[in-house]
Amino acid sequence: MTIPPSGAPRRRSPKRVVRRRLPMRYLLPVLFLVALLAMLMLRGYVHSEILADHRVRPPAPTDQVPQHILDGGPVIDARDKRNPKALSVPDQRLVLTFDDGPDPVWTPKVLDALDRYDAHAVFFVTGTMASRHPDLVDRMVREGHEIGLHTFNHPDLSFQTTDRIDWELSQNQLALAGAAGIRTSLFRPPYSSFSDALDNESWPVTQYIGTRGYITAFNNTDSEDWKRPGVDAIIERATPKGTQGSIVLMHDSGGDRSQTVAALERFLPDMKERGYRFTNLTEALGVPSAHSPVTGPELWKGKAFVGAVAVSENTTEVMVVGLAVIGVLVFARFGLMLILSFAHARKVRRKGFSWGPPITRPVSVLVPAYNERECIANTVRSLMASDHPLEVIVIDDGSGDGTADIVEAMGLRGVRVVRQPNSGKPAALNNGIRNARYEIVVMMDGDTVFEPSTVRELVQPFGDPRVGAVAGNAKVGNRDTLIGAWQHIEYVMGFNLDRRMYDLLGCMPTIPGAVGAFRRTALERVGGMSEDTLAEDTDITMAMHRDGWRVVYAEKARAWTEAPESVQQLWSQRYRWSYGTMQAIWKHRRALVEKGPSGRFGRVGLPLVSLFMVLAPLLAPLIDVFLLYGLVFGPTQKTIAAWLGVLAIQAVCAAYAFRLDKERMVHLVSLPLQQILYRQLMYVVLLQSWITALTGGRLRWQKLRRTGAVEAPGVVQQRQRAGERRPVA
């Protein structure tokens, strides 16, 4: 080892560059959203909803158009700018031309009619339709028909710059290359008619098109089939005078073309009997075919473009189906919630209703706590104000902020502190169960406060010996902020209406950790609280169902909890909830094929929970995706009306839920904003949970920052009478 001499500068070891990789659970949602946006933009492009220009210029003067062009034939060859030519179709030749296709309904019928009478035609296709229906373009070429360009998006080219014209032509050729492996030298401008209609605005466009190597084909016989005047009128207008040759204009797209197809069945044989031949344009003019093969990179670019369009079209169709599914699910859920919550309220509120003999014996209340110094005093005081006999066990899960010391310093009778190394909430609850003295065990969070009547109301359903667990009514205490108000709406409308519905259906998915009660016997039979999932409350509830116990909802057992006050905290909480719910569903999947109570829950509860809590929220963003797409590219007024209709239904459900819970309606003012902003966050959280599950990711418990600003209304009133000033829920 060489030691540098004294005073010599020491070489510094190079710093290690730490490259942070974006986790897959973040990368995949971003890639998914970018891909979805790209497909929607491509779909809008090929449906002429993006970059389309539907203006049509009125007629202009014609003094700058050469007279021999105005008086000449319907085919303009302006490739030699100094010597443009007007060409005509020879006698006894008919060139049938069809514009605006291909159409998946009418183009095959037109092709079938042409095939029956051995007739050829020219199809002037748009790039939007050709890229969406490449198989029809390929069929046209295989059956000997000629293809011409009709631009990509069908704009009036007299309004466009030369760059836009080049773009329309090149994109149209790209679609042809991908569909049939060809390019063409024939062109027909949109909104064109006879060549004598050229004016000072359209003639320069025709000249420019010629410089790009194209022959422009107008027509001199217009069937006017787009007006749908009737089969007889179409035939009459498509028939040339005498024996003169003609280019006949028809359409195979753009609407109902049944009259056009019916007219062809008579027109083709009639004109053949008169000695006419139906030929391609280049064949009628005696010039080489307009088609030339495309090879190399241009061919693969075309195929890639057509393939991308197919993917976007199929994706959109799947999204439309998904939107229909989510629409049915949303309305079904709303309907079920309204009907069953009404039935539940009538059942439990009717005069003389009772769960069984009143429960008056003491109960054990378990309070798992980890670094809850801001909240724990309020929590314990609220329990001491209870009107039901109880013992309180605070399980300190290795807190480093003196949570246990605060409780012990309060010196309250009937309150015990059990300390343990940090092991997680399930372990803390199991430790509390072991130390509990009574058969009925109430569980709550360390940041939650009870009203004086909460414990009494929560345990009354145990008068029914079939009841193994009871869910209470969790409420948001810190609802004075916008994000708190949004969660308040969610708790009252989503959670509590859902619990009423699930109660009657016998498949309550979750006993909330903030307020729930269990029979100790039932807990012991299912093995206590499990650490297998991050949603131990959902896990234990499903286990109760599978063991044959009833799980019910006690609406009057209100608990006030401190909801997350920042987007980051809310994200962490809901990410854990949604991921834990998926874990619980997967853990209890065998219930689907089991017998007895487990099988009943598996074939009723699991599908409903999976449908309404996992699948429906995952598909629900389609509503907002189509809303945004419709606002930007689609029928704006209809889109807004549809969205307002859905919002109105949600508002009705929310108002009914608030009425059931006797909440002030003023908080519903923020419902529209909740649907626009808050719901999007929930979508991304659920999507991230799905990706974490599919990629095998692991998620740990995440501690939320608490402020201790929530107290139960009954406790607040008592403290105010005592002259103490505390934050009000």
C-alpha cells in the first residue's frame, strides 16, 4: 500500500451516482394514461374530430381559369403547369366513381353489385375511412377497381395552405400503402362537381395538385344520390345522353346508400344492354394504371399506421363497452343503495324494533395506538364519558412519542395501558383481546372519539346470538377543509349507504377500524386479527361471514375520526385500503367453491364486493375520459347534459344519505367539485393498487400525521360546560 507524502493532496474517491428508478407502480399508470391519450387522439384524428375543417367556400369569379379548361372534359392534367389539359372519356365508356368511402355497410354491397355485372369503377377514398377499413380497400384493388385520393379529412382545399394540402395527400397515400400496398396518381377534391365549376379559388389548387404529380378527376354526370331522391331519379340523372362517354358521380359512404345500391342493380345491366362498358378511368383514357406498388420503409410505415388505427378503434370499442358496463353498474348500485338503505332504515327505526334482550353487561374497548400523543387524550376522555359500563385497554405499539405515558398520567379508573414492541396493528389488537376481561370487544382507532351513547348503541345487536360483529357509523370530524368535506360526503354517502345495503344482503365487507365490535368467541374461532393483509378489518369481517356469523350495521353508534388533511396522506391511506381489500378478496377466494356459510358468502358477498369496490371504481374513469373527450372533440352540449344527469343521480343519493344520517345539506355544495377532482385521485389510487398487486409489489403500513383536533359533540358540550376550550368537530 502506497502512502502519499505529508502535505500531498489526497485523491478523493469518485462520488457514486445514484440513479433513481421510477417504481413500476408509478411508471405503468403514466404509460397507460399516455397510451390511452394517444389512442384517443388517433381515434379523433381518423374520425375527423381533430384537425378537421368543415368550411365550404361559396362560388367565386372564373376569369383566371383558362377557357379551354372550363369548356373541356372532366379530367384535368395539370402536371405541366404551362400547358394544362382537359381530357374526356370516349363514347360508349362509363366510369363509375364512388366518393367518401369505404363504408363497412354500403361499400361491400356496391362491390358485390359491380362483381355480379363484371363492371369496374373508381373509388375516391378518404384517408380516414381507408385507415379504418383497410380490408375494403384491399378488396377493391384485388377485384380490379381503381383507387383515387379524396384527401384524408375531406376539407375544402381552397381554404388550406400548400403544407396542409401536402399533408392531406401524404396521409391519404399512407393509408393506401397500409391497406393495399399501393399509391395512386388519381385525385378528386372534396366538394367538387363539374370542371366548368372551377373558379379563381379552386383552380390554383388544381394547378398545385398537378405539380405534385396527380391527375384531377371531376365528373360530368352527377347522380345526386346523396340527396336520396329515389332509385328512378338516381338512374335518370346518372344516364348520359346518347352514346357519349361520361364520368358518373355516386357515393358509397356518408349516410344511407340503399337507394344507390338498388339503382346499381338496374343501371348496370341496362347500360350494358345499350353497349356501354364500365371501365377504370386510366383504361378509358388509354394511359397506364394509376396504381404503383409501395415497398420498403413507406410500406411498413403505412402498415404501422393502419395497425395503430385498428388498435385505437378496438380500444375505443372496448372502452364504449366498458362505459356501458360501468353505466349499468353505477345505476344498479345507486338503485340498490336507495332501495335497500330505505328498507334498512324502516327496519331498524320501526317502533318496537329490538335486536334481542338489551345488552347491559360491561364490554372491553381496545385502543391500539402508535405515536398518537396528539389524539390519545381526547380518545380516552370520550370513552370515559360513555353511558355504558366498559374497561379501556390502550395497547401502545412501541410508540416513541410518549403516548403510553400520557394515558398513564391521566390516572383514570378503568383504563389500562399494555405496552409492546412495535409489531403492527393486528398484533396490538390480538394482544388487547388476550388482556380483555369481557365477552364483547369494541375496537377503535387511537385518533377516534366516541359519543357517550356510541358503545351502548354499538353492542345492542349482540342481543341476537347470531351476530358476531357490528359495524358502527364512522364520521369525519375535521370537515372544515375542502378535502375534509369531500371525505365527509364519501363517508356519509358511500360508506354508510353501502353498509345499510350490505347489511340487508348479509355480506357486509368491512367492520371499520374506527368503530366496530366483536364477540370474543367469534374472534377466537376465526383465529383473531390476521397480519396476512393490510386491511385487517376487511379480512376479519370476511372471516366472520365464512364462519357463519351475522355482521350488521348500527347506525346510531357514531364515531368521529380525523381524516387525512393533505393529498399525500389521503393517497397513502386509500392506497393501503384498496390494496388491502384486494388482498382480502384474494385470501378468501376459496369461499366461491365451498359449502355452507362460507359458500353463501363466496357466491354472494365476494362477487358484490369485487364488483362494487374493485371493478366498478376501476372502470369508472371511463365516464370522465369520455366527458373530457366529448367536451373537446365531440357533441359538447350532449356530453355536458349526460354528465349533469349522472351528477344529479349522485346528488339525489347523497341528499338521501345525508337525510338518513341527519347531516347538514350545506356540505353537498362541494359535490360537483368532488366528482371532478377528488374522484380522479381515487381512480389513480385504485389503478396503482391493481398494478402493485399484478407486479407483486409489497406495501407497508404508513403512519398518518394527526393533529388531535377532533372531539365527539357530546364530549365537547361537557367540556364547554366545564369551562374548557377545545377544538370542535
